[in-house]
Amino acid sequence: MSGALVIISVYLFLVGSCVASFINVVIDRVPQGKSIVSDRSHCDACQHPIKAYDLIPVISYILLRGKCRYCKQKIGLQSFIIECLGGLMMLFCFYRFGVSWMTPLSFLIFMILLAVTMIDFDTMTIPNGLVISLFVLAVLHYFIWPELDLLTRVIGMVSVSGIMLAMTLMIPDSFGGGDIKLMAASGFLLGWANNLLAAFIGILIAGVYAIYLLMTKKNSRKDHIAFGPYLSVGIFMALLYGNDIIRLYLSLFHL
């Protein structure tokens, strides 16, 4: 690996971890109805405001050995993992799309889906603000990727969400409103074919997990599970590899 590529990789990792650090704030504050910009970061244990030099993504956690500088209470590992994941995913998007607008766009989409995943796991809800943010990025994707025409995207908005809405009207609580809105935004991003693929992947993963919960008796049939995280996995996979997966599937039937 050349020296220039190493420098670029380190820079991208740092940028990705910084964005992920902000996503940590979103994950923590949005469900509580707190501002994500005006309130200063503080230790949850001692409530002491955290100085800027203790908010450097990844590095501060390592230097502080995962503890608050003031009360020495342990800092949750989740924030550190998300910051590292953000850096790694920025690198992954760069190596997937190279020097193009799709690199930052796909990374930001991943960050929003990550926030959806973590918040839905914790609260069983998907904030409207995250869905709107995803739709805004989907509109940007329309201008960056005009090969996917407007009609295909509009059909995509109802290809999955329409079915989910109909099922919810017939069988109450089949799907949450957040899931329906998430797949509508995803439909405009991916188009109808890849949105159907995203839903299939999400349903498949959720089904496997639900079977595991039932077999281990950790959940009963009446219990609900957060569906947004699995849909998010499907959406991101379809964004990155949807056309390749569909092409491979059709080749099995020589279509």
C-alpha cells in the first residue's frame, strides 16, 4: 500500500469516526426529545460537562481507558464501537465506490440506517426525522444516479410500503408506522426491484432471528421484535449489491 493511500485511509477513518460520534449523540438524545446541537455532552454518572479534548472519536476513549476523567465511572462501550464502525464503513464505501459522490452518500445512508437500528432496538420506534433524512439523501441519489428513473423510484415508494400498510389495516400491528415510512423512503432510493430485494433480505433475517428467539424461549409468539434493524440491513445491502444479487438470481434461471 502506497504512502498516499495510507494517509487517505487514515483521513477517511477519522472523518467516518467523527460522523459516527455525532450519530452517537442522535441515538442517545433523539428518543429522549433532547436537542442534538445545543446541549453540551456530559457524563451520565456524575453529570460533569465533557471537555472538547475528551470528545475526540476513538482516541479519547482509548486514552481515558473507557472511564470518565472526573468520576472514573466506566463509559459505555457502545459509543466506542459505533465510532470505530463509522471509520471502517467510510473506508469500505470508499473502496466500494472510489472517488465519486456515491462514497459519501452511501456512508451517510449507512449512518442513518445505523441510527434507525439502534433507536428501534431500544425504543421499538423509528423517528420521523431519520426517515426524512433518508428521503433527502434518496433525492440526492436521484441526481447522482439518474440511470434509475423517477417512475421506477415512485413505484418503489409503494412497492413495499403499500403492501405493509394494507397488511397492517387487515391485521393490526402487523408492521409499525415507522417501518412503513422507512420502506417508502427506501423505495425512492432504490427503485421497486431493489426495494423488494431489501424487504426480502430484511424479512429473511428477521425470520431467522424470530425462530431463534422462539426456540430458546426468549420470546413468545405474541411478542413483537424491532423490524427496522433488519430492514436497514436489507436496504444497505440492496444499495451496494442489489443489481448484482438480482442479476445472479436471474442467471440461475437463464433469464
